[in-house]
Amino acid sequence: MIRYVFILFWCTVIFISTCSASLENFLEHGILHFNWNGNPSFADLFHAMPESPSLAFLLRKLGHAFVFFILTAALFLLKRNLPFSGLAAFSLAVSTEILQLFFARDGRVFDVAFDSFGIVLALILLAVIHLSMKRAETLHYLDE
């Protein structure tokens, strides 16, 4: 039950981060504001990443990876299925970037790449842990 609650909480955090006009205003001042754009330009998804990104920009993108790393790990702990966890997290990553366009935010394909980095990192770590645990069980079984 707690895993479901955590995933619901984490998805709510992602949704608020995705749709709020300014995450910084929310975090610093507790002001949550949404701007609706009923006719977004989907071409905006394909804008390029800045050629010389600032440190603040890169830290925000690291936040993307972190958020989706946690989501992927939480989904795996819920379902114990790596492909499901990865696909569900990736689907949410794509959905959030598209959704941002409707909330006057910058949805970008390159953000999906940062999200995917966190997803893949989580999948690799979970696979290594899972294989290590299986190997330890096998060795324990052979020792008996």
C-alpha cells in the first residue's frame, strides 16, 4: 500500500512541476500558478538545447534525471518488472513534455533524453542488484 501512495505522491510532484508556471515561485514562495494554452505549437518540442548551457540549466536537467530515476525505481519496487518500469516511466516522460506545451511551458525532446538518462540509470542499477541477489541465492543454494 505504501508503494502505491509513494508513486501517487511522486507523480503528483511531477505533475505540479510539469504544469506550474514557475516551479521556482512555488518552491521559494509557495505560489502555485497555472497558465493554460489551448493551442500550443508542437514544433516547440523540437527546439535545440542551448549551445552553451549554464550551470543552473544543467542542474535543472540533472533534476529531470533524478526525478525519473526515483520514479523508475519506485515502479520496479511495485511491480518487480524492469520492462514495465522503464516503459511506464518513459511514457510519463514523453507525456509530461507534451503536457508542458499546454501550460505555456517549454516541452522539449531533449528533456525526454535527460529523463531517459535517469530511467536507464535506474534500470541498470536495478538489474545489477537483481542479478547480484539471484547469484547470492544460487551460491547459498550450492553451499547447502
